[in-house]
Amino acid sequence: MEILSGNSSAGSVSFDAQDAENKFSRLSELPSLPTILMDALQQLEGQQDMVSLIDKIGRDPVLVARLLRIANSSFYGMSREIGSLREAIVVLGFNRVRDLLISICFSQMLVSQQHHFDYTDFWHHSMAVADCSRQLARSTGFNPDVAFTAGLLHDIGQLVIVFLYPEEIVRQIFNTQTEGSFAKSHHEITENERKILTFDHTEIGSKAALYWNFPEVIQQAIEQHETAPLADSTPSVGLLIYSANLLVIMASSCADDSAVDINLRVALEILAVPIGSALSLAEHARAFADQVISAN
């Protein structure tokens, strides 16, 4: 299949009708998930033995070293240095170690030599949304571990686009003209995706999640995280990730509760989370992301 049409104007890249019809065919080019990552996702659903997963982590010294760097970051405020995987599990808990394992594996998996995509900003935002999602889950009765992973992977479609498509397409999508507003640039990127590719990162992200056999609740959250709620919507992990995503974007812009988007207000009302409390969770989540990214 021809990926690019040869009649684009003004130096832009576009897709022809055949590309639009087969717009997700390139997912077959994605790498398989590493075994340890598959095991971690299965453990999230209770389908993998914890002891076996710990043993597999322990056989990868590079992975253990990265986990220990994060565990010893100032965010966790340890009075002494954590020197082993077993000690990290005792101090932080297995679930937190598994969550960090998933984030490390994905951060290594879909890297390509693209000059127009900021991987550091991407993972900072993803980690902040993950932590904010986990905190919101604790307040709303959802599984905090599932919420963390769904938040971590909510924008995985952007990584898929960067991994699969040529640099010229990536440049047109992610080189936005908007300055000074993360929220506006985020919106512009999504619009660019739809205009250039005929789909956006939520669509290809959910398809990639299906391709990799992610838990269904995470597939749905990836697909729904940009969908504004209706007044009669019911609480869901997708709505929780939608809220966390916007809260982190607001926190990055130093906005107060007077600037809360009406759709976010509706979402938080459905989740029964006060706006002030939600913004505080987002600030905490950004601090968490600061430490994890610096420790990497």
C-alpha cells in the first residue's frame, strides 16, 4: 500500500482514499509486547502469579537498576537507600513496583528517531495523568492499579503514530503554532491528527491496545479519554482518565478552579469529586512525574 500520496500541496503530506479505507493496517508493524510486560498486564487482572513476575524482574539487572533509581527518588522520602528489588517491594508495595515496571517497559518500547516529538514531555504528562488517575480512583471506588495503568497509557496512540509514520507526517502533527498553552497545543495536535491521518490518537491507540490484547477496560479508557461526558453519563474508568488528563493539563498551566472547563466540571460532578480537591491531586501528580522522570 502507498503510504503517502504524491499530489500533496504546499509541502504537506496527505493520504489517499485507499489509505483512509485501510487506515489501521500499519498496526501489524508494531512490535510484540515484551514477555515481562505481558505478565505485568496479566497480573493487573489477577491472571499472573506475583512471585513469578518478581522472579522475572529480578533477572533483568538493568530494569532493577531503573526501578531502584525511581524508588530512591526524593518523592518517596526514604530515610535510607533502598538497595534491592525485594526491599523496594517491601517499602513501596508490589503494586507500585509493577506500575513502575509497566511505565519503564513502555518508555523503552516505541522509541524512534523522530526530531519533532518530545518524549520527555510525553512521559511526564503520561506519568502525571497515571498518578492523578490512581488518586481519583481511590476517591471514587475504582481499582487504583487499573486506573494508574489506563492513565499511563491513555496517549499511547501518539507513540504509535510517531513509531509508524514518516518524519514529515510527525512534523506536521506535532509542530503546533500555539504557544503558551498546553491545552490549546494539545487540541491543535489532535486536530492535526484527524486532518492528516483521518483518525486521531484515541482511535489508533485503542486499536493498538486491542492488537496487544490489553485488558478491555484499558482499551475503552484509551478510546474515551478525549470524549466529553453527557450530563447523564455514569462513572467509568474512561471518564476518570478524561478528568485526570484535563486536570493535569490545567495544573501545567497554573490555572485555578475559576478556569475549569465546563466539561471537566460535569465529569467531576459525575465522579462526585470536588474541584478544589481534584486540582490538588493534579498538583501532587505533577510532582510525582517530576521525580520519576528525573530519576530515569
